[in-house]
Amino acid sequence: MELGPGAFHLPHYLSIERQAALLAQCRALADGDVPAYVPVVRGGGKMHVRMLCLGRHWNGKTYRYEPTRSDFDDLPAPPLPEEFRRLAGEIAASAGMSLDADLCILNYYDADGKMGLHQDKDEGPESIEAGLPVVSISIGDTARFLFGGVRRREPIESLLLESGDAFVFGGPARLRYHGVSRIIPGSAPPELGIDGRFNLTFRKY
Ligand code: SIN
Ligand code: MN
């Protein structure tokens, strides 16, 4: 399903078995030696997610990537698992694009989780100018996802991202504004046994 040039929603991309396997990995990572945390951003506000960056750390104070979490605990970002990298490449290819991801931002949203409208523009200029896609995967509760234009004032459409859905935005869509206005509690597939939502976004720095 194309939402304009370079933007694709791939509903039910992952089978329930693949969702369960990915969920187990997300949980182990989020509660691992380098745990997910609630970032405090530039203006001093707390984000409404728990975040863990893999491969490279996104610093919420500087909006730059770095090897260690200098805005939080100075721990090194855990490596991006090889199977995560492969999965992101496979999804990009399904949307007719290619991605050799070197980082992933894993976010956990509880029932009150949300994310304001923003652009993903902190990756390297070569990556952004080439329009290398951001690949997103959602597991757990359904999210209301907002997708605007490349300028903040452009109209914003809203769609539901359900468990197992993938979303890809690259090429002319790479800098489109997006966010999550709400999580729908209790909407995850019961077999997964999850409250809340994990979202993984893969990028190449
Ligand atoms: C993000 O833009 O970083 C997350 C998007 C999502 O949770 O679907
Ligand atoms: Mn984003």
C-alpha cells in the first residue's frame, strides 16, 4: 500500500510466529545489561517512550548519534543483531528499496506512550540525500500513526499500525513528518501476551 512516492505501509508483514520471536528479542534487549530508558530531550521534557538504540546511540540532548550513551549512563550502545539487519533489508526490498541498516531505535510505548510529530533527520547527510529508507516494524498494541508532508504545515494523514505491520519511507518520503498520537490498549494479538507496543526503526547512518 503506497501512501505517496517512497512511502509504503505493509500490513501484517510478519507472521505471528515471527512477531513472537522478535518480541522475545526486544524484551531481552530492553531489560538487558544496557537497558531501555526514558530519554530527557533538549527542552528538558521526558519522552513518552522507553528507548534503546542498537548499533549507534541517538542522544536526545544533542540530537546526534554517538557510540556511547553520554546523555544517560555512558554505556555503549549494544550492537545491531545480524538478524535485525537482515530483516530490515528484506522489508526494504519488499517496498522496492534497499537498506543495509547499521542502527535501530527500539521504542516501547505503554498505554500512555506517544511521540510528537518529527522528521528523522539526524542520520548522515549522505544517507538522507540518497533517500535511504527508514524501515519500521510494530509489535503489540495498535498505534495511531501520523504521517504528514516534508513541511510541518502540510496536511497530516492518520493510519493504524498493527502488530506485525511494517512501514517504509525513503526516497522523496524520507523527510516526511511522522509521529504516534496514541496507543490502543488491549489491541495486541492475545497470543503475544504483551501490554503496550514495541516499535523498531532501522536506518543507515
Ligand atoms: C519513530 O518515529 O521514531 C517511531 C514511530 C513509531 O513508533 O511508529
Ligand atoms: Mn521517527
